[in-house]
Amino acid sequence: MARMAARHALRREGAAFDGLLAAGRGGIADRACALVIAGYCVVTAILYKQFWTQGDFWTDPDGKGRGLFCDFLKNLSLGAGFAEPICGADAQIDILFP
């Protein structure tokens, strides 16, 4: 029963996500969609790619922590890539950090 509820929740989340992406592709709310997707990437990186909890990050070069670290950085970089349309191509970083 719990599996079925989780499956239906994932379907609803996926449908909402697809609708949001369609609105972004249509040019209706592209910056809002980019903000949501960037936030989603950051949240999934923090919640699901916890390389620091594995305990083998510093000791084992082939450990699970290193693989999760690469996935963590991948999710953060995807979030940064989706955040670019929010700022625009001509965004100036020196305005934020004088």
C-alpha cells in the first residue's frame, strides 16, 4: 500500500514537473521555471548525494563517498546552469560583490 502511494505521488510530481517544463519551453514563464529547476537540482544534491555521511571520502579513493561527491557536484553545476537564464547572459557579478 505504501509503495502504491509513493508511486502515485511520484507520478503527480512528475506530471507537475513536466507541465512546468512545457511552460518554460513555451516562453510563458521561462525564468520561473529555471528558478524551480535550479532549486530542485540544489535540493536533490543536498538531500540525496550526501557524500559526507559515507565515512570513506577521505580514506578510500574508490569508495562510495567519492562517487557521490562527483554526483553532488554534477547536480550543483546543473543548478547553476539552469540559474543562468534567471540572471541573463549579460549579468555582471561585480554588482553583487563590489
